[in-house]
Amino acid sequence: MKITEQVRQFAEPLVKENGCTLWDVEYVREGGEWFLRLYIDKEGGVDIDDCENVSRAVDPVLDEKDPIPESYRFEVCSAGLERVLRRPSDFEQFMGAAVLVKLYQPKNGLKEYAGKLTGYEDGDVTVDLNGTEYTFEKTEVALVRLRVEF
């Protein structure tokens, strides 16, 4: 089982106990260091106290379960307003929301499409751009994230 899945299993109940939901778990190497990040969310938004409380709840369990052999930095962050959508439930939750779709290769001369999320099926993403729908296959899509419009 992947490190992120192991961490998700024991962290999720602790995050819920602190009034939040676990949006994502990320284990990445940046600048020669490993980072384990929990992205949390809650109705009305996450503040620094939420991050601190979740960190204090999860940190001792991380030490006890020790799922990561190398040294790493542990961080708890807000999922953010422009969060990345990964799981089918993410797409379901934000159907109709403003999104940015980034592609691996340009399509019709563009690598980024900003529009309204109108469909998601088996990894294929459909967005409405000013009344025209575009569907991108799972293999074309590098990432989809929410987009804040001002």
C-alpha cells in the first residue's frame, strides 16, 4: 500500500475529530527534501488553528506507525480555493464550478481551458466555455483545479 494511502487511513478519523475533512495526502520530494502534506478543508474555510490542531493530533500517530523510512517534513495545509480535483467525488462535489483544465499537449492550439465543469466520467472531463462544451480524455489531462473568478 502506498504511503499516502496508509497515512490517509489513520489520519482521516483524526482530521474528522478536529472538525475538518481530509482533502488530500501528498508525499513529494522538493529541493532535496521529502514532504508529507495533509490538505484539510471545512465548511467556512480552514484557519491556522485547524491546521495546528490536526498536526498535533496526527503527529504522534505518525511517529507510532512510522510509515515512512526516510526523514521528511510534516505539514498540514488548507486545501485552498484553487484546489486540484483528483477523485471522482471531487468532480461530483464541484460539478458546475469554475475550473482550469491543463493538458499535457495543446489541443486546438491551447494547453489550458478555463470554463465550467459540466461532466466527469471515467477520468474524462467536460467543460463549458462560453456555451461550447469540450471533453478531454483522461490521458490528455495533466490536472484540473478549481478557479476563483473575481
